Amino acid sequence: MKTQKFTLIEREAFFKVYKQKCTYCSRLIESISYMELDHLIPQSEKQNLRKYIQDFALPDDFEISDYANIVLSCSPCNKRKNTKL
């Protein structure tokens, strides 16, 4: 599966919006170089997207790559979550 790429401006925006904190453990992430961006609904679940749209009352035009599906994460939390929902 192709990895989603983000520009530096996008990465800086996520870093600021999430106040430099990991979504999962609230740990402060000291710099953009240490942050990771995680898909709440993993990219590997794209084939089940219609089900998640219904289950979570998401907009009909919701996409895996939408900003609403991306959160700031520290590396340990992102690795622990992996492809889990």
C-alpha cells in the first residue's frame, strides 16, 4: 500500500493543531522530526470504509486520506496501534 506523504507545511499544521502532543498518550513531542502521523482508520481498512462510515456516522464522502482521519502520534504509540482501529 502506498504511504501517504505530507508536506512540511501540513506536518507543521498537525504539530500546532495537536499542541505537540500525542493523541494517544498525551506525551509532548519535542520536534516535528520526532512526530508521526497516524490514520485513525488504517489505510489497510480501505476495503471496509463503507462499513466504518455507517458505524461511526461519518460523512458519505469520507476518505481514508482526509485530514479528519489523521492524528499526531509519538512513535511508540503509532507502532503499538499499528493497523488496529
